[in-house]
Amino acid sequence: MSKLSFRARALDAARPLPVYRRAELPQLTDCGFISRAVPQMPSGMDKDEELEHHLQRAMSAQQVFRERKENMVIPVPEAESNSTYYDRLYKGQVKVPKQLIHVQPLSLDLEQPDYDMDSEDETLLNRLNRKMDMKPLQFEIMVDRLEKASTHQEVSLAEAKRLLNEDDYLLKSVYDYWLRKRRNRCLIFQVKQENRDGSTNHHAYVAFRRRTEKMTTRKNRKNDEASYEKMLRLRREFSRTVTILEMIKKREKSKRELLHLTLEVVEKRYQLSDFNGDVLKTVALPLEEKAVYCAPVNVNNSSRHKTNVKAKMQKNQVSMREELTFDPTRPKNRCTKWERLFPPQRFPGRLPRAESIYRADVNQYDFHSSGEDEGNSTMVAQTPPTSDDENYPDGVFIFRRTDGCLYLSPRWDGGHVDIQPLHERHFLTKLSLSPDWMGLSRRRTGRGGRILLDRASCSLDSLLNQLDTYPGSWTRSRTVYPNEPVDLDQKLLMNSSSIPSLSQALKNIQTLRRCCFRPRPIQNQRITDSRTAGPSVEDRRFLDTPGSAGGITEEQYYSHQQQLMKMKKQQLEQLQYNEAMSRATAPLDHQRNQSHRSPESTSRTLDSVSAHFAASAVVSTSPSAQDALRPPKTTGVPNCPGASRSSYSTSSSVSGVGLLSIPKQQSQVGAVYPTHHHNIRPSAPPPSALKLATLAAKVIPVSGLPRDIDEPDRQLNGLSENTQPMEVT
Amino acid sequence: MVEIVEGCRLPVLRKNQENEDEWPLAEILSVKEVSARKLYYVHYIDFNKRLDEWVTSDRLDMKKLQFPKKEAKTPTKNGLPGSRPSSPEREVKRKVEPVPLAPQVSPVTPVPSLPSSAEASQAAVYPQNGTARRLIPSQPGRKRKANCGGTDEDSQDSSDGIPSAPRMTGSLVSDRSHDDIVTRMKNIECIELGRHRLKPWYFSPYPQELTALPILYLCEFCLKYLKSLKCLQRHLTKCNLRHPPGNEIYRKGTISFFEIDGRKNKTYSQNLCLIAKCFLDHKTLYYDTDPFLFYVMTEYDPKGFHIVGYFSKEKESTEDYNVACILTLPPYQRRGYGKLLIEFSYELSKVEGKTGTPEKPLSDLGLLSYRSYWSQTILEILMGLKPDNGERPQITINEISEITSVKKEDVISTLQYLNLINYYKGQYILTLSEDIVDGHERAMHKRHLRIDPKCLHFTPKDWSKRGKW
């Protein structure tokens, strides 16, 4: 055995093993078996069972005898194969088909009841069959349905009646019998199912639990995608098929209808003895007229609902005809159009039905049940027949409805084109700055947030002219012609960085502020500040004033003034309240903020010095105005190049007074500013305010005429351009 | 009179194959009373569970009664060899009655620890084999499966004692630690299937309502279970199957094979699994049948295609398994059908171009059948080798594996088992002894049933490219 002291090489599966017969190697018997080097392979059996008595005996027997011996096999429980009734039970004979048997999976699921009648049932059946004829299969189907309908609780008799379409007596007797027999346990025995809560994880009788998704391998993902697409396509095809079938159904129905109607017509004609068709002709005439309104319907989806549309066309024509005279229906019609143009999700809560159908049109594969087709087809038919370009030249700028807004149809009353008379849109205004002027004007926000004043001429102009005692009231001389922009340009340019001297600028701005932004106290009963808290005028640049000269009647003017009086009083009260702290008060927007003004928001009536002005311009610090003022830079350089530039570019055509909105000065005016409104707004540093002020002081005197404006504007432009790089730093 | 409770051990009378009386040691698994007579469910230690049975008290040798030892329980529970009886659930089920601590009847010394007793008996009877087996480090049963490649095995052994769900691949369990006493006892007395009456060997989760019946009736063709002959009669008027509900992929003579998809034909697959479980101890029915294919072997007579046996196969096996469960029904056993099933399974693997191995653990009968098949297959090849140009014939293990589709490890283990591998002049050789050659020739002479590959009409599907199986 010393031979085996060396370690044999491991067995190599790829190495050829020569095959010998034992007889050829007599010397091999000496060296014995070398099983040591070859690792012992496990038998693959459960370790416990490997030691079992019978197995060991059988294995050793095989080792010894090389074949099985009768008494060395592993004993197993016996099985008998001597059924006496087998042939009676399994009737009939089967021939072997020539071909291999191939089973179609679907053919296996024959609808047979799972319940099988037992002898107890047979007794009942026999009893029942004395009165009526009932097949065992029928009984089984009944019990099967009852069983399958009752999961935890038995179905009630009423439910059973719905379930089984059977004779009442039969139903009752089977139901009672079933209830008695069942007694809360299933009659169709099934392998115990798992509970989803996991309580049956180790229940011995629970089998065939569902596998969790853990089993899905990565490989399948791609496949899933592909099959999903296939399913989508399939669904689309199916829905198309359904549509076609629906159409056919509809067509056949209308064919039948036509037939009936024709029959009826013929009968009626017969009754009327209308044999040469005269009556028919007279009756048919209006029908032809109707056909005039048959507009071609644009349906994007060529394959869908074509017949539906046609079928509903008649219906739609009627409504369209009505729309021609009755305008308010139009928006509704439009909105379907819009829904076509823009995904309907933008209109949540509106016409949910229409939405779904719309989507169906787009995606094509939405499924419609036949019950839906009524609303369906009408919706499709409602789409305006005209093309987009004709009706909606705005393209992307088309008006879109916003949620929650109530849109009223415009009122048309006679020849009046204007919505409001002139005086309602314009207010008596006085400019307290150097181009002193008083008259009808209105305030609006221009590009870049500039505040513009549009002036209008009116019958009061001459009166106002007299009131205006300021020597330099040259602007009033300008007359306004009809059909021409009546507004005189007044521009107050807000920012520039050219400061002659800081102290002067400060002075300037202080005076400016004082005279510019304070409403005037009532001096003359008739001529007052005409500010109202009315709605801001619509976004219109030009105001056509045909016949505007006589726009204001005496009555209107008086009532207006009374309102103004009230407001003035309020202002005065507030003024007194704020007097102490409002040395350097900031101007306020009375027009806008009147309703929600805070106590500390300030506005002062003009003092006696400026009392000769009939009206005061109001400079707003409204949010829109403040928007124009960009967040201040740390450099303190104002940065409204856009504003100045735009003013330049529009100055020639647009008239307007750029009114100054002084940004909040942290040091001086911060406290008196209506912070509760605007505290989120950025505050501009003092230098910018100074610049603004100086500029305003400089510009205004020359900016009375449109032509004059160019020069300072250019100046401004240059300035703003200078400041532009600063912005970046 | 002492109370015999579950867990007691004592010699119980049983007849062996020679019809002689034996008194093997047995454990009482359950006690019940039927018409005032006590019946005991006994497991014969070191005998397969399939021989467990209900016995009357007159077959018990009360003189040698051993009471369950509390402390002995803990080690045995952990799966030491030979300790399979004792289940953790026993404590729950046990009545509260006090266990007599001082047994007057049995003067026997405390229970010998089972491993040693088993070892002793084994060593005495089968010294050669026994020692050979002992060389393998014996591991707790539950750990062993990990060697077979299950990667998620460890996660199952939840140390906190809360049993988790078993792994989802495969069809067999080796981890019996979660077994409760219910599954360790046969629950069905008798099954009638066609002409045959079968005595189940193991537990099977048929509906619990049906387990009390003396006979459970099965439709021979669709395998539906029915509670009475009348029901079966009624069922047969509606069931028109006369063959397994799948595609026939092989037919030669009266033998046919049908392929059934466990996902497409759930009812049949489940019914097949239920009856198979009656004869397969390690089979698990924990999960659904979806990832399996079932190959049912039938024998034709004018009444139809009668099921003889079947094997199941994972559609995608991560561990080269070409068979999951395999069973020849008891009436057809020991007639060569098992080998035919195995041969068929390897024919399928040959078509697939893969080598395969049966899923582990094998049963005793499975091991014997497979060893026999492997031996015959390999010997057939070795003996058929002809010397070419005077050179000694030689073959590699890989070649054998390729020719037969038997996995390399199985080839090696078979060669070892047959003692063919020898070391000679610095290299391994295969030596064919005369008794092996003779034995093989005799065995092959008896082996009539063979698979004819020409009769197989089978195209393997690439299940990984399909949806879920």
C-alpha cells in the first residue's frame, strides 16, 4: 500500500481514459482501488434517507449481484389493478389516430359544470322528476352556478333567481336542497387557496401559491415592450372593427328605417290618391332647401365614424342654422374646435364626455361601446366645418379660455361701437409737472412698465384752459382733430445716469415728488381731480374719438364729481393721519389701490402752492409700474434700458406721459411707503431715484410735442446704454 | 398502563418482504381512537416514510417503550443524521397531559443518541458502504441544498424562527425543518385511478374534505378528484378526454408521450401534481405549476391512453436540471417504465443539445433508477468502443457526457460507483471487470423498452424569449 502514498492527479474530464478489460491487467488487482484521488460524488439523495435500511440493502445487493434480486428491492405499499367495474365506468373505445395527437388549448375548456352529482342528489332528482323532467346535467349546472356565485356567503334566493333562469318551483326546491346540503362548506372541492395576507404561508393543505414578480427575469423586459405594442395595435384593430360593425349596424338600421318610411310615404300617397307625385313634390321642396346647409364635415380620422357623421349630419344642420342668427351658441361651438386644436386636458371639468371622445379620435384605438355612439357622433359632428385658416387667423395667438372665467358675449346695441363713452374712460387730470396741462386723460401702463397718460380733447377744453393759470401752459394750445390720435405725448423718463449734481438732483426729486404725485385739493367745484377707482382701461393704444367732444353730459359730469368729492375727503383724512411722517412721502396710486389701502399708505392733496392746477397726475407705484424697476443692483445703477429704449422707439407714434414711479428709498421713504402692498417688491437705491428725478425734471419741459421727444430720448438711450454694462457687473 | 404519546419510541411488529416478523424501532407520530380502539401512526426508524402506517396496540412492544426525551429533541431537530422523525410542531400539538417521568415499564437506559445507533447498525451490516458514506462530512439536511447551487438558500434560513416562503425554482424540497406533523403523515387511504387502486405513500394536499374518504376517485384521463363513484360516473359523462390534454410528441407501439404546459393547462397540471405528491416525498406543491412542462407517458389500449408515469421539467433551469419530478405510478413500477422515462428525458436534452441532471434530492428509488440508467448507458458506450488502428480505445468523460447528455458529475459518480476508474502507470484508466460486463449484458437483455429517437417529434422552445414561461 506504500504505492498509494503519492497523491494521484485529479481526474480530468477532458483527458482521454483508456479502456481496459480487467483480464488484460492482472497486476491491477494488487494495487486495489484508488478511489481516494477522485472526489466522491454525492449521491444526490437526502442525507437522512440515504441511510435507510432498504436502500442500503438494495444498493449492496446491486453491488454484489450486478442485477436486481426479487427480495432485495425496496418495498412499497401495494397497488391493486383488478377493478371489476372499469369497463362499465369508462365506456366506449378510442382508436389511435394516425397522426400524433395535437390539442388546441382552447378546445379543452368546454363549458361543463364542475359539480358532479352524487347519489344524494340523485335521490332528489328522482323525486323532482316525478313532477317534472330534469336532466342531471341541468341540476349540475344549477348547483355549479350557485356554488360559484357564493364565495363566503351563500347567495340569497333572490340572487339565485337572477342567476338561474329556471322555473320557480324547481328553483326553490333545488335552492333549498343546496342550502341544506351546503351548510357553509363548498360542494365543489378545491385545493385550498392561499390567503393574500400570508397567513397560509405554511398551511399544509395550501398548494399552488402564486409566484411573485420576483420570477420575472431581465430578459423578458424587452419582450414585454414589444408585446405591449402589439397589444396596442391589436386593440386599435379591434376598435376599428367594432367601429365598422357599428357603422354597419347603423347603416342597416337606417336602411330599414328608409324602407319603412318609403312604405309609409307610398301608403300615404295612396290614401291621398297622389298618383302623379304632385303632393310629394310640394312636400319635398323644403327638404331640398335644407340641404343647402349641408356643409362638408372635416373629419381628421378618415376611417372612423364617417357614417356616424353622415347619419348625424341632418341633426347638426338644424343647430348650425340656428347659430347663424343666435350668437351666444357660437362659443360653445368654438370650444369644441379649440378642443380639437389643443388637448382637452387644458379644460378640466368641462365636457368630460367630449374629452374622452376627443382623445379617442386622436388615438384611434379607443373603444366605444355601441351605447355611447349617440353622444359620440354628435360631438364629432359639432366640429365646425370650416377650415382653421378661415376662422382662426390668429394661429397660436388664438384666444384661449381660462379656467373659471365667465365669458359674456359682447353686447351690440345699435351703432355704438364704443363700449364706454369717452368721459368714462378718461378722467380729468392735471399735470403738476412743468408741461402743465389739465384735461381728460387716462392712465395706462406702457411697455416696460412706463406709465403713460393718454389725453383726449373734449368740450371742456376751453374751460380747462382758462383754469390753467400756469404761464407755460402751451400744451393746451394743441388741438385735437377727430380721427387722429388725440393724445399728446408726455414722457417722463424714469431713469438715466446723467446726474448734474447730486444735491440738485435731490432737490429736484423732492419737488418733483411733492408736486407731481399728490392729488390736488378741491378748489373749484367743477374742475377736480377726476380719478376714480374704476377699472383700468383696456389695452388700446389709440383712441378714436369720433364725436368725443360731446362725450360728457352735464349730469354725468356732476355725478362724477360727487364721487370725486367723496374720495377727496377720504384722502384728506388719510393725509392728516400721515402728515407727521410723510415729509418725503412717496406717491401712491389712488386709482388702483384705493380699495385696499393701508393706513400708512400716503397721499396728499396738493398744497396751496400748486392749487391752481385743476387736476393732478398721479404717479403709480402699482405693481406693474414696479415691475419695470428691476431689482436694484448693488452698484446702485438703475437698470431700465429696456424701458428707455422702448420709449424711444414708440415715442413718435405713441403719445403718453411717462409718469415717474419713485422706487422705495430704504433710508428715507421706506417707512411711509405702502409696504404692505409692495414690501415684496425690490427697493431701488437712492441714486437711481435721484437720476430719475433729474431726468424727469429735465425731460418733461421739452417732451410736450412728439417731435421734441426724440432728442432727450436719444440722450436717454445713450445713458441707458452706458448703464447697461453695469447691469452685468 | 402507560399512556403512549406522540414521540414515544418502541419496537413495532411488521412483516418484511419474506413475510417474516420483524420488530424494528418505530416512533409514534400520532394517536387516534376509532371505535373504542386506539390506533397509532408509526414511523419505522431507518425505513422510508412510505412504510409508515396505523397499527393497533397489539403490535407495539410496550416493554421497550422509550419516552421522548426533552433535551434530545433539540439536537435531533437540527437535522442530525437519522433524526428525521421529531418535528418542531410536535410541541404545539401535544396534549398538556404530564409525561410520566419515571416509567415503570421500561427499565431501558436513556435513549441512545440516534446518530450513533444508526451508525452502529449501518456499520455492522454494510461496513463498506457505510464507511464510504461517512467520509462525507454530514451536514444538516437544510444546508445541503446550498451545494446544489441555490443562491437564495441562506435567506430562507431565517434565524428569527419565522419561516419564510421557500425558493421559487425547482420542484423539490430538502429542507424539512418547516414540515409540520400533518405533512409527515399520509392523509389519503386509497386512490382509485382507472383500473388501479393505489395506496398513497405520502401526504398530498387534496382538499381536506376528501381526506376522510376511504377511497378517493380520480378520473383516469383528466385526473380530477371525486368523492364517490357516483360522482365519477357523472363526471365521465362530461369528460371526453381519453388522453392527457397535451400534444403527443412521441409514439412508438403503445407508448406515447404527451407534453403539457403547466401554465396553459393548469387544472390538469395541478391534478397531476396532486397525485404525484402521493408518491414523491420531496415534491413541493408550494407554488403554481407555471414554470414547468409535464411529460406524461401513456400506454394505449382501446379504452384510451392510460397514464403510466410522468416527469416534469422546468422550462428554464438555472442548474442544468432536465427533470424536476419523475414518477412511475406504482402499478407500473419495476417493469422498466422508470428507465424509459429517464431515457426520454435525456433524449429531450439531446435534442436541446444540453446535458442535464435530475433535480436533487433524489429519492431512494430515484437514485437506484438513475444509477441503473447511467450505468447501463455508460457501459453501453464503453463496451461499444472499438480499437481504432490497433490503438487502445479511449474516451474522455466529457465525450461520454456529450454523447449521453448525462451531466459530467453524474458520469463520474457512476464510474466511481461501478468501480471503473483505476490508476495505472501514472494515469487514470477505465477497467471493465467481467462481472460488470456480464451483469450489464444480462440487464440489457431484460431491457426491452427503449426510446426510439426517430419517433420523437420535439422542438425545444426558447422559453427565455417568450413571455413568462
